[in-house]
Amino acid sequence: MPLYNFHCPECDKDCELLVGASETPVCPSCGGQKMEQMIGRIAPEAKLAAAAKVWRAQASREGHTSNFSTPGRKR
């Protein structure tokens, strides 16, 4: 299932949801079913490296380094 960006006109909030082709998205804030699909933006290449550094640091603090470190992937 792809990840899509949606806007809820009922509570004026934006969110990202995993939605199948035959599913109707529901607003996680208010439960509204009139969600409007938005165009998803891809992070600029320069920001991806900085974001990955933050993700690796957070994963390391939480003890979940297997997704980011070579020794963890070899287990």
C-alpha cells in the first residue's frame, strides 16, 4: 500500500496515510471521510543525508541500529 498525503476539510488538518486502492481514507483526528488527496513532496537530495543522520542517531539511542549499521545487517 502506498503512503499518501491527505487534507481533511472538516478539521483542517493534514496527515499521511497508508491507503489501498479500494479503501476510503478516514481522518485520524476527527474521523471525517471527506479526505482530499494532496500532492506528496519528495525531500530535496541535500536534506536526505541530514535526515538519515538524525534517524541513525535516534535509532542508536533506542537500540535499533540493525537497520543502519553493517554489523546489525549481517546478523
